[in-house]
Amino acid sequence: AIVSIENPSDVIVASQRPYGSRAVLKFSQYTGTHAMAGRWMPGTLTNQITTKFLEPRLMIVTDPRTDSQAVKEASYASIPVIALVDTDSPLQNVDIA
């Protein structure tokens, strides 16, 4: 999934966890992806009239439990989701775990 995207700015990397935010910012700095560290603004992927509206081709999240709003919005917009998971992580709406 990630290899088929030519433009790295079409990828969102999201983390609401404090320990994942630094990793997301570093990853985005070196790869050119769009970082969403900290609080997820509801409607970022679904509300087209907001100024923060984005249309990515792929979303990567650090924890599907804390980033559940982002994962839910990605499923509404038919955006594939790659999640870094643990054994007790929910996998609803996650495409690659």
C-alpha cells in the first residue's frame, strides 16, 4: 500500500499519544509525510468546508485505540489505514496491522 504512493505528502501519520508524537514528527521530517501529532481535529477528513480539510491516500497511526477518531474518519473517507498495534489493540477499520 505504501509503495504505490508517489507523493509522500499524500500520507498522514497521526499520533495522539505523547510518546508517539515525537516519533511521528521525526518520521515526517525525514520522509516528507504530513504529521498530525497531538489532538486530532474532528472533521479533518470528512468536513470539506473547514480550512484543515485533507484528502490523503494513506493514513498511518501509532495506536488505533487512542487514534480511534482518526481511524473512524479514514474509514468514512475510504482511506486505507496502517496501524502499529499491540496484542490488545482493536482492529476495526484497520487495513494493515
